[in-house]
Amino acid sequence: MADQVLRERQDAPIWNAIEGNNFKQALKLVDKRLSKKPSEYLEALKIYIRSRLPALSDKSAVILHLEELVEKKPVISELETIELYDEAFGEVLPQPHESWDRIIGELRWLSVKSQSKNEDLSLKCFEACLAKDDLEHAKQISNSLEKSFPGNHAYTFWNISTMFLYSISSKYPEKQRKLWGSLAFAQIGKLATATKQADPKALPIRSIHTPQELLLLQRITEANGKPEQRLEYLRDPALGPESTIAKGEWQLWRFRLKLLEDAKEWQELFDTTKGLLNRARTKDKAGQLSETGFSDWIVWEAFIRSAVELQEHEDAVASEVEAHLDPSSEIDKSWKRNASLAWVKISFEVEEVFVRKESDNHRVTVVIKYLQQYGTASTAFSDLRPFVEQLSAEERKNLLETLSSNAVFGDPGHANYVLAKPLQVPPLEYEGFKTAHKITQHINSYKLRYLLISSIPENAQRQNPRVGKEYVCVSCSKPCLQCCKACLQSLAEESAKLYFSAVDGGRHAWNLQLTDRHPADDLCVMAAMCLIKLSMAKNQEVPEISYLMQAATMLDYGTAHSNSNFQIRLLLTRLLQYLGCGVMAMSEYVALSLKQIQLDTLSYILFDRISSFHPHPFTPLPDDDQEYKSPHDTIKKQHKLYRTSRGHIGKNIWLSFKNGSYNSIFELKEVSNTLPRTIAAATSVVETRKIARFLEPNSKEPLDEGYDIIPPNPETLQGSFADMNDYDTFPNFECTKGPRFEEIFRVFPGPSDYQVRVKLATEKLIQLISPHPSMESTKSSTQAALLAFLSSAINSPKPISNYQNRLTRSEDLARIASESMQLIILDACNKERWSEAKFQSRLDTYNEDLVSSLESLIEHLEGNKDMVPPLASTLHSLYTSYDIAKTTLSFSAFIAKQGKDVHESQIGASKKAAEVAKKLMDVVAERVTVVKKGMDEGGWIDKVLEDVLGPDDEESVIGKMRDLMDDAVLEVWAGNVVESWRESVVGLGYLKAVAA
């Protein structure tokens, strides 16, 4: 202790100098101490100080010293010394680097190895290795802990967990991974055997003690064993879900039911599920229903499935359902709902086995009965949706007639609703929809009508298209092409009227708290969905934008009454982006208040193609006092998530080890491995670089900016980029067998692995032909990466239908141009290929494809006659065309600089491509002028209001609700739309300035 106090006093001047950034003074003080009494600690302190110096020579010297130090295999006794070396390494190489394992990880292991009984040292080094994903040394340290402290039960499972982590990590050789996976499997198998043989009340140290350890047994056996072994463990009274150790762990029951189903052990599955359901309705000694959780829907599904497969037990199934629905059973209504839904499932899927048809309309009756019983629950629609989809055309018609006639819940009375005066509570006769339960019932009914009128017929047509032939509407029996516009518009009007009536009187009429969502919100969403679908209907007389404007108005009104409704804002953000209203879309995106992982999973809503929509900083609207981060800065925040998540996940993995939460270790590890490989991460890198090129074309920022958050050479990454985008949060009332509404209403094709790889390859090309490339990298690594990507792109799966296309028309033409330039460089700049028989014809084809794609982009722009107002599709075409044209000019300049290192025929071909690229830039500039002049004209607010309210001779859906809306607020909103268009056009100035 005295020595430690003395050293702290002696170190104080050195650390004061370091904190004051006076590193030269700190070095002098350390050298002075070293001359008097050399020590490992002072040597490490000196290296740390040198790592803080800005000179590259000092940083190189630090790495060289560490490399030489580890080769000597030193035994460093003090943890502080190792920590200093670790911090020095981090100063020189701040991003994750494989050298850490080889240098610092090895130093830590050597220290632990020499002092295996020093538990604190071992734990600190184990934690550090986990944080840096150095599993090689982590498993050696955990093995040392187990051997050195045999009385510590946890260390046994730490060792097994670390070995298994090593076995599933892609950074180590497959042979070694397989070996350590087998060893972990063998070790935990021995513990399982010891547990089965031991007294449950006196378990030995080397056995399984906790539910988390049972989950670890299942996870390792799943990876290295056979399903039969897992099932054997789950059947065992000492290791299964009914064991004392399991403590009711529900996940073990899920495993057992799933494995029994996979093994087709139908009788055992039936007996198991019947027993669970019986326990769920049986009271314990205290007279309480303590195991109602066993009536989970998973259990009911397995129960019914096993009975169907056995072709018997119909009486037992019916009796079990009736027992759960018995009013005297005292089962909570939330669990009874599963029993009712089980009866619906039986009626639809296995009625020929178990159910006697009471009438030809039996299945419709079952649906209506369920709706009457549980219609007050917001989940009723989701419960019934998969079953309603199975109805025949006649049954759907009968159900729709019942719902449309208000025979289920009665007439809500909104059709004749009279507006309440300001601060006046609506009269009592409107209680038909002025309570949460009543409005929820009507919402579920309206959702089913939407499903029957729109979603199911559209999906049927999508799966079995009949070109040029009309379909018969299930509601009005009239012929229609894609969807019945009349019925869809009628549903939109009814939903909108009921919504406006419900929210009339304000939130105080519903006694809502500030953060509460309004009970009628889904009506607002449904009305907007109907209007959006009407905008996509074929052969329509009303312009598409009119319906979209009405939908946007509806949703904007919804945000005013339910500020915290996430789904309304998601849909409104998408809609405003479609309309080209950049700053308004950003306002809604900011209001989502995305946190942590949501920055990855939900960034696609606005930032998937932000560089070709709104690359410039946002300018707040006149009535908006909020400052918005620029697109570039917003993406930087997303990048920060990826960088900081490594450390956060590492800390949480360590805490999971300490707390014995072994299942979460692997869940966290999966997130850690997936985040750098997500589509959103790769997209954010591409978008950042494209924005920088538009706004700062002469920027000197490093070419590899942002690449540290994704794997090296990402365009040739083995395996697909992970699509972690959250599509489920987006509102969706569509049928389960077809595309979600998010997919139906996309501004651009959705995020995809193919799209990301195409854009990353283009970025690689731009690196290659940048003004200051290194020739060595041009002809070696970069060309190899491009060639590898092209080989993989040829074999990649292609889109299978129009609505699944991966790229826009502009992007696809830019892709052709980019790939042509890549292939030209690979051939024309490689003398070894010049002598090949088909070299010249191949090169000519590449050049023809390049020129043809650029000319097609010119035709695409010139063919767009509806440039004003500038919708997202218009902005996207202009930015994309400009970017590839500029890239082509850089490509031509790059070829010209190669001299004799490029084939002579390519010089002329590149000049021709440059001429077409210049023409494309001129067309972009001309189109930008058209857009700007159009937006400078007056009368735009009146045009927006006409789109929303309809012309004088024909009111729109929203126009018919005008009495329920505030005209002043509506006019302000229209003004914001116009200003948002003009603000979006500002970014086009960057294109025009460069093009000129």
C-alpha cells in the first residue's frame, strides 16, 4: 500500500502534463524516472505518452514496440502496465483491429497464465478480451479460471459458453471452430448426465443448476447434436420444463412442443398439450388459477394440429374448448380469447373432422360470433384476418353484407352527426362511437370490410392476373379492373366521417393523457390507405396527386389529435416523401424520436435514397421554429450508433456472464455480428458519400470515410447483407398472403442486398477514377474487388415480378453505365487481355452499353412532362442522372491520363461517352430550370386546396368533410406543402451550377 501511494505521488506530475497535453514534458519526466529506476510500468507509460503524440513516426514507433514486445513473450505482473499498453494501442488504432488479439490479447493471456490464482487479474483480462471479440484468449482465460477455482460453479459455464462462442464466430478457421464446438457439446453433455444422476436437492458443483443453463444446453445441442438429443433432454424430469431447475421457464415448453411437432410425435404432442390446457384451468391448493399461461395460443395450435393428424379425439378437443369457455371456469377473458380463437380455427381448417355444420353459412357465423365477443379488443382483426381470407367468394359476400349493414355492433350514428360547438360535449345519442370500446368495435368491423373489399380481391388478381379482363366486385357486383373504386371511395368516406366525428370535441372529451393515442386513430389510417389505393387505381379520371393530397391532409389532421401515434407518422413521412415535400417529411421523421437500434431498423423510411431526394440541409418552414439536422449529420448520428454499439454490446455481454444470463450472451453476440452487415448500415455509407459529392464536389475528405462501420470490401461480401429493417411497425391491414401495405406503397423499390451491392460497386468505381488515386491500388486490389463483385452479381437472384424490382428505372440505367465502365477499365487497362480473340468486340459492347444507358437516361428525362410540382420520382431522376453523368466524365478523364497503359481504341470511345454525359448534364440543367420556373409561378396554394377539397362541381372525400375541419389550419397546411416543394428545389441548384 505504501509503495502504491508513493508511486501515485511520483506519477502526479507526469499525469498533470498528460492532461495538459504537454506530452514532451511528460516524456522528459518519465525518462528521468527510468534513468533512476527502470520498471515495466514506466516503460508502458512512456509508450502510452508517445501514442498521444500527433506525429505519424511516433505512432508507428508505438506499434513497432508493441510488436517486438509480444514476440519476447514477457510476463507482465501488473494489470496497470497492461492497461497502459492497451490504451496506447487504442490511441494509435482507435477502430477495431485484428492486431489487438495478437498483441494486447496475447499480453493479457501471458499475464493470466503466469498468475492463474490472481482472480481479479483474470476477470479483468477476460472482460477486456470479450469487449474486443478476442475469443481465442477469452476461452484460454475462462479455462484457466475453471481450473484455478474449481469450487466456483459459474466458471464452468463461462468456459463452456466461451468455447461455444468461439465455435460460432466466423473469424476463426472452420476446423478449429468445429473442434471447440464439439468440446463445448461434450462438456455440457457430461454436466447434463451428472444432473440426471444427482439428487435435485443437493446438486454437485459440476452440474446444471439454473434455467439459463438449461437454455444453454439446448442451444449447444441444437448446434452440435441432433434433435432427438434435445427432445430427450426435454423429456427428462431432471432437465425438462417440468424439472425443479427449470422454474417454469416457458421457452423450454416452446422447444418441447416444436420438437415434438417436427418429429411428428402426434400422440405425445396431443397428450402434452392436453395436459397443459387442463393445468391452465385447474386451481392450485390456494384456489388460484396460477398456470393460466399454459393456455397460450402456441399450445392451442399444437393441440389442434396433433388431433387432426391423429384423426381422432374430436370429443376431447371440443370438451377442452367448452371447459375454457365455461363462465364458471373463472379464466380471465384474455386467455379465454385463445379458446374462442381455437374454435374458429377448428371451424375453418378441420370442420370436416370435428364440427357439424349448423348451416351453409356456418363459418361466417363463427367469425361474427367471435367478433361480437372480442370486438372490443384491438387485436380482433388480426385474430380473424387469416381465417376470413379462407372464406369462399359467397361467404365473403355474406360477411361483407352483415358488416356493412351494421348488424354486428349497430349503427354508430356518425352519418347524421351534428358538430359540437366549441368546448361543448357531444350529446348522449352519439355514445355509439364516443367510448373506447364502441369505437374499437367499429374499427375492427371497418378493417374487415377493407380486407374484403380491397385487399383479398387485389391479392387474388395479383396472383392470377387476367390481362384486359374485368373482375366482379364482391361488394357491389360491378365490374372493375384492379379494385372497385366506388366501394373503396365509399369506405374511405365512411372511415373519414366516423373518425372526424369521433375526434370532434377534442381529446378532453375522451379524458386522454398527453401521451395517450386516440382510440379512433386506426380509422384515420384506414381512410388514408383507401385514398392512397385510389391514387394507384387504373383508368382514373381524378389525377393521382389529388388522392395523395387528401391522404396527407387526413394523416396530418391525425397527428394533431394523436401526437404520439407512431404509425400515423410513419405513413405520413412516406407520403410526404412521395409528394416531394422534403422538410415536411423530415419534420415527421424527427417527431418519431428514433432511439438506438431504431436508427438502423427505421432509417429506411426517409433515408434509403435521401441523396437523390433531399441531399442539402433542411430549411425550416415559416411557422416552424425547429432546427433540423442536415441529412449528412443525421446519417452521421446513425454511424455513431454502429461505432458505439460495439463497446455497449461488449459491456452487456460481460454483465450477462457475471449474472449467469447465458441466453442473452448469444443474442447480444448475434446483434453484434449482424449490425455491421445490415442493409441500412451499408446504405448509410453510400448515401453519406453521395451527399458529400453533391454538396462538396471538391472536398478533400478521405475516400474511406464511413467504411469502418461495415466489413472490408463490402461489395464482395460473402453472404447477403442482413435486412433488419422494421417493416412490421408500418401500419398494415392487408391480407397475410400478399404484400404488406408498406410494400404496396413505396416511393422507391425497397431496400435489398442487390441494390446495396450495386451502389457499393459504383462507389468502388468512383474511388478508382477519383482525381488522386494511387496507381498501385488501381491495378491490383480495386480491380480484383470489381471483378469479384461482377462475378457474384451475375449469379445473384433476379427480381421475380414488377412490384419486387430492386432498382428504379434511373438507377438501373446508372447501374448499366457503372458496370460498363468497370468492365472497360478491367479490359482496356489490362495489357494481358489485349491479345484475346474477342477482346475488341467485347470492349466495343461495353462502350455501346455505356453510351446507350446514358442516352436512355436523356430520353427518360425528356419524356417526363410532369416535372412540376417536383415529386420524389422527379427529384430522384435528376440527381441520379447527374451523378452518373459526372462519374462518366471522371471516367473519361481517368482513361485519358493512362497514356500507353490503356488500349488505343478506348481513347476515342471514352471521348464519345464524355460527349453524351455532357449532353445528359445539359438536359438535367434544362429540366431543373423548368422545375424552378414552374415553382416560381403563383396560385400553388389554391391548386393544393383544390386537390384536397375537389373542384367546385365535385367534392372530394375530404371536401365532403370540410365542415368538420378548420379552414384556416387547412390553408396553412397547403402553404407549407408549397413552401416545402420550393425548399426541395433548392438542392437542384447544386446540379445546375455544376452543369453550367
